Amino acid sequence: CFQGRGKICSFGYVITDDSFRILEQRDIPMNPRSRFYLAGRGNRPGITLAYTEEEFKRCPSFSYYYSEISELLRRPDQMIFGYSVSGDAGFLASEWERYQTKPVDFRFYDVQRILTDYKELQNTPSLVHGAEAFGVQESQEVHKSDEDARITMEVLRGLCNETGLTAAELIEKYPHCIGDCIAGKITTKYKE
């Protein structure tokens, strides 16, 4: 982020069925057409990306993948889950504006918010801590978007297994997890 505008260098996702069987997993590296700033802030460590800056810069930019990403977000038979996902939606909104492309309207569900409400936590846990809560030992030493999506799926699966609820039932029980991206504007039922 520079001047409050996010620039995407990777779009990763996992598509599963209702039983959490992975049907597709993909990481799409792209040229952010911006400099990288990976240093940590405050007590947060810096970020180590899965690809070198040179590899990112050899890739097409977001506009090249616009149609593919839009199609993924518009699928009518799916639910979009993420971890602290309003930030990701904000990055998409920034890129739609920057590349002067039509925003895609979609609803999303924040697994971090479900976990926080379910465990009655005062602070929102990191993705690694969320995974550890369900015995999933994962590292985020290297940030790869499709692996982040897979770990998020594992946390959601853990929540479903522990509560005995389906993903749809978790949403109903913990409605603060719901967010929307409409015309490039992000709204959530929770405070960041």
C-alpha cells in the first residue's frame, strides 16, 4: 500500500466442495506495477514473498487477470471465505479503480471474525494462530496466497468440526463475519 491504495502482486485461492475436498488451488503472481515495501512495522515482522521481485515484474499486471478474477468472484454457486478478508476486498477495489475496470459486487465471509466470536477472544488471532487452534501446524514464513487460502480453509474446517455446524450455519450463528463489496465499497458488520 502506498498513499492508501493497495497494489496486488498475487491472487491465490482454493475452491472446495461442501466436504472441504480441494477441487482447485492456484496462486496467480502478477506485476504490481509498484515498488515493494516488505519491511515490518512496529512489532510486526517483515514479509517474505514466495517469488522474487524480478519474477513478479515479469508477470502480467492485474488488468490481464481482471476477467478471470471477476469470473471467480461472480460464481453463483459459491461462498467466498477469507481471513481478515475485508483487506483483500479493499485491495481488489483499489485495483479496479487504478486500472479503471468495472468493480465486481460480491459477498464475503471472514473466518477470522467467526473464530474470534466463537472463542470469545479480545484480539483477532493471526492466521497461523487460528490454524494452531485446530491442530494445524502451518508456517507463514513465506507468504504465498494460495497457501494462505488453504490454511484459511483448514481453520474453517476446524470450526465446522469443533462446533458441529456447517459453514452456512456458522455464518448464521456469527453474522458479524459478513461483508460486502458493492461498487468498489467495502462494508462489514464488524469493526476492523
